[in-house]
Amino acid sequence: AANNWDGATINNSPAPSGLFMPQGAINWLYYNTLAPIGGWNGTLGWATADANTSNRIFQWEGSASLGSPFYIDAPTGAVYRFSGGDLGTWARVR
């Protein structure tokens, strides 16, 4: 599905002291759409660090299909497993 972001428009409202405003498409989404349970600010809050845009590695557990568990590395070297589909859980495995 298209996200309707024009690739350039962002909201420059400052974040509270010590926190960071969303960047790129996430900025547009944060200010222009609703989270499943209300506004993104009230649901997620502000970022605690700048976005890390380095490449990530995904590894599927079994087949790469919607809802299948997968692993993803973090910039810190940690590895997380996500399982359970739309209402799934994250677990740090390394």
C-alpha cells in the first residue's frame, strides 16, 4: 500500500529536551496518521536517539512469509527474534 509521503515534507516541531524528532517517512507518518490506538506521539512517544539508517540483516525462521518468525541484528551487535504475527513479541537472543 502506498504511504502517501511525497519524499520531502517533514514537520520540524522540536522534540522535548534530550529526545529526538522522527525522521524521513517516519516523521510524515508520526504527524499525519494515527496509530492503531490513537496518535503516534501518545502511543510511541519521542525517539531516544537519532535514526540509524545502516543496513540490517534479516533471517527468516523457515520460509520468508507473512507471520513467520524472523531474526534481525541491531546496530549494537545484539540480535532479536520476532514471532507471533501482528501481535507478536520481540526477544533478545544475543
